[in-house]
Amino acid sequence: MLTGPSILGQIKNLDKLLFAPKPFYVCEAISLYGTLLFLFLMGVKIDISVLMRLGKKNWAIGLCSCVLPLILTISSALVLRQILTPETDLYKNLFYIAAFSSTGSFQVTASVLEDFKLLNSEVGRLAISSCMINGFISAVWQGVVVAHQQRVIWKVDIIASKMMAISLLAMVLIIICVLRPIMSWMIRNTPEGKPLKESYIVAIYLMLLTCSLYSEVSGEHYIVGPVLLGLTVPDGPPLGSGLVERLQTLTSALFMPLFFFSSSAKFKLSLVDAYGFAIVQPVAIIGFFGKLLGTMLPSLYCKMSLTDSLSLGLIMSSQGITHLLHLQSLQYLR
């Protein structure tokens, strides 16, 4: 942000030195590839079969932490729209801001738990399982909202929207019925205690890039395919742990800093006005407390201690890379 257009970028000729268009585009492309790998690895680390073994507590926390903040933020947006004129952009987009600020993300939750070494704790396992439910529900209605808005803005007919949905379903089926069996075959053909062949790793990279390209071409976000592919990768050695071992350091140490650098370098403080800030900020705060209460109330009802309930609520309320990607994608829905 310091080197962006808000501060140092205002100095004449310095912005051309710091952000020459050609190298900056290369940096941005590499950073987006890093987000693709990061979210893919988050999916690899999560055992999707956990969803099949969830109890009532997990479902209650996951549903409440998704529904309650959504209701509160939408209600606050309805109230705040009464003081806005219908012609303003903020009036038209306040519902989207409210809806997307209340979303959950199991990738972000998993990343937070991993950073704090809590993945294998009782609270960590509960947070992961609950946020998988929250994230799944959020992803479904986000997809519906985005598809509807794309149809309105770009005047896409209903047939094209149906084709987008069919394309997404086809991608899910291909990943489950074709790519996962291929990965299972790779594991069976790898001697016990031996690492995967380099050709197998390259094949998985190609699967990853193909799924990302397919997502973008079919009208979805480019990270949808890699996330789905990561969730279907068999966990443990040699495949799951081998991919994490090869990609974790490179992604965390190089690609992700580039992503945050290129994202924050676009931030323009001059675009933030006090009036808009005063309207949007209450919605964001209400969304945060909605997530916190939506997690704590069912946790306390299920006889969890106040400390564990508060810790779980704060973890579930965390925001991270997926929320930043959502905010970046909202610029195309205006």
C-alpha cells in the first residue's frame, strides 16, 4: 500500500519506476497462479469424508454461522438503503456488499488453524467441520447470485445460464469420476515408502491448470476447479502429503507475498469517501458479530464452555484470501 498510487505512487515518474506495466502484469499473473496453488493445497489438506461423519453440533454451528450473519447484514442493508438515493452505486451494490461480507470460507479457517497449530485440537476439528458446511452453503448461494448478476449485466439469456450450471456439474463429475480414479491409480502404482514419479506430479499440475481454465471458460471463478480438485485428492502419503511437501514452501514464501503485494498496490485511498465508509462499515461490523453470535449461540447450547465458544467464534469469523478474491470479483458485478 505504501508503494501504491495512494502514497509513493503520487510522486511524479516514481509510479512508472515502481509499477511499470509490463513487469507488473507478469507479477500479477504469477501471484494469481499462487492463489490457485494455495487454495488447491488447502483442499488437499482437508478430508472431505469428514462431512459424512458430522454430528448435530457441527451442522447447527455451520448453519447458524452462515444464516444469522446473512440475515443481519441484509436487514441492515435494507435499513441503510432508506437514507441513500436510488441513483447511487452504493444503493445498487449494498446488498452484494452485505451478502459477501457474511460469507464463510473453510480455506481461510484451515489456514488460520494451521498457523496457530490448532488443526488437531478439539476446537480446530469442530471449526473445520462446521466451516465446511458454512463454506459449502456460502459457495452455493454465491454462485447463484453471481450467475444472476452476470445474466442481468451482460444480458445473458436463461439458456446460457443453464449451460453454465450444466458445465459446472460436468466439471464436478469429471473430477470425481475421471481425475480422482487416475490419482488413485498413481498411488497404487507407487511402491510403498517411495515418492511419486515426476511424471505423475506433472500430470497433476496439468489437471490443476485444466480445471482452472475450464472454470473460467464456463463462466465460474478460476479458483472453483482447483478447489474442487484439491478436495478430491486422496489425503496422506504418497500423493496428498507429497504435493504439500513440494508446493507448500514455494507457495507460502514466494507466490502469496506477490499476491498480497499486487493486490494492495492497486488500492487507492482517494476512492474511499467518508460517507460511503460510514454506510459500509456498520454492515461489515454487523456481519462480524453475526458470525460470532451464529457460532457461539449453538456452541453454548451444546454445553461448550464460554472460552471455547468464543475461540471458535473468532476463528470462524476470520477473513483471508478468499474474501479478498471475492472483493476483487465484485468490481465486475457493478
